[in-house]
Amino acid sequence: MRIMIAGGGTGGHLYPALALIDEIWQQDDQIKIAYVGTRRGLEARLLSHYRKVKFFPLHARGLARGDIIQNITALFFLVVAVIEAAVVMARFRPTVIVGMGGYSSFPVLAWGVILRIETLIHEQNIVAGLTNRLLSPFVNKVLLSYNETKRYFPTAKEIVVTGNPIREDFFLSQRTDLIYQQFGLNPNRKTILVFGGSHGSQLLTEQIIRAKERFGACRQVQVLLVIGNAQRQVDITTDLAAAGVENITTQTYIDNMAQAFAIADLVVSRAGATSLAEIIACGKPAILIPWTGAAANHQLENARYLDAQEACVLVNEERLKEDDLASLILTTVTSDKRLNQLSANLRRLGRRGAATQMWNEIKVVN
């Protein structure tokens, strides 16, 4: 079997794909796998660790709401990507194509449909993305993370709810003194993990730094802040040192996020699909601030799903200037009762084995 996986640009598309790749090779390490993604996305860097995966980058770019110039440029690159995808198909000759969403998956899946290759797509969010909605009537099977997403695919040939694949290390990583040491943290303090997805969040970073004295004065907690920008990290580290705040530790990016989750007592993050899947799988209490720039406001819908189950604390981005995020974080993390309640509600929603179920669906179509 020769499996081609397409999608990328953000961790939300890439990390479930990596979890699926790991599962496939656990079942049969002789299967040939190729990954088609963007030249500038996270996949271009992380897939270098997967030596057996053939990586084919495309000149694909996404659309932007209200930006005519960028959208014209994106359409031009779409034509280029379609031509590149034809070459990729001829070189790898897949027997199955799995689309993980995102604009880079469209050219490959379109060729797959035209050439009558078995095709599947996976939707990570509650609100389905444009690429998956356009392709759903033509592919062999639509795989979903949430049952509620079925309404976006009324003409799909077959729909299966598999959940969102999570890398196995999220289930295996345990809280240890060594992990605290690696991050420069104190195992005797409660840890607040703050991150904004694979590209970071300037807004969340600003909220934490603005309240640095508040966090610095609370000696029983510490913050692990993922910034997503190397130069910004240098400036912030200097600023924290000058203010004498030693319980906020910064990282540009964390490759092994499972270890960070293992020591986190509270997660403060955006509401991307993969971040939520990891939060649910690990049962980590979370304050979610959905990014308003997400297509179709899908992050808000993701967070509302957890909020309706009383499994997160939901804060609208527009209200951050009015609400005191630092007070909310400190109040939540210092309340064992609240943390335990959120964790228990999350664990009720947990779905393990998503990668295995996806692999079973791939085997069936092939």
C-alpha cells in the first residue's frame, strides 16, 4: 500500500497526520508514506525527523478574508500547485490519499478524484473547513472528530466519526522532576502553560507580560509561556529579568508539547482543533481564548463545545480588555476544586484510539 497524506500550514493539520503516520507504521512498517504540504509551513521542519516519509512541498497559499491582492495571489499559486501535484502523483503513485484539511490538500485530492484513486478526508474542527466541504461529495469517505460536524457534509458518500488523532506521547508522558528541570521550572509550584498554537499568539503573550508583576507576586505558581517568535522571546526575557520576575519562563517553541502538558496544572490557549484534542485527551483544565481570525470563526465553535460540557473556561477575545485575564488565571489555578471539576468533565469527553480507527477506515477503502 502507498499512502499519500496531504495538508498542512499549521499544527492543527500536521499533528493529527503525524499521529496517523505513527499508527500506520505500528501496524505495518513496510507501508510507503508520502506527505504533501506547504513549503513554508510547520511540516517542512518537523517532517525532517520522519526519514521514511517522502515530503513533497507545494507552492500553495491560503485565502484571506477581505484581502483581494492576497486572494488573487493565492489563486495563481493554486494553479501552480495543481501542476506540481500532478508531478507528485506521477512520482509517488499513491493507492490511497488522505486529506487532513487546509488549502495544500486540495490539489492532491482533486487529482485523486479525477484519477479514481481511493480518497478520504479528515475534519478536525466542529465547523468544517472550506477545502473539506468542497471535496466531500467526491471523496470515498469523510472522517470527523465530532458527531456535530455531520451537518456540513449532507452529500458525502460515507461519514465516520473517528475523533482527532493524538500522538501517543501525550498519553505516555508523566510529570517528573526531569521535565521541570528541562524547562527551568520548580516542581513545587503549580504550572500554567500558555501558548497560542503552532505560530504563537501575540495577544496572549501581551496579556501575560502586562500582568508580570501580578504573577511574580504569586509565589505558588509559575508560567511557561510559548511565544512563537525568537526575537520577541529575547526582548521579553530581558524585560522579565529587569522587573525581577523569575517565575515566568519563556520558550520560542516546544517540540515535545506532551512533556509540557505533563507538568501543566492549567492550560491557557487558543481553541484550535488539535490543541483541544490534546487538552481533552490529557484532561487538562483550560482557559480558552478563541482566535477571532479563524475561518468561519471555527475556534469559537470548538470552545463552545467544551464550554457547553462545563469542561473549560471560555473567554471571548473581544472582552480581554474588559476582563482581567490574570485574575481569572490565578483564581482558577489556585482552586483545586475548580481544576478537578474541569478535569473530570474533560475526561468524560475523551476519545482514545482515533488514529487506530482512521487506519481501519483506510484499510477498508483500499
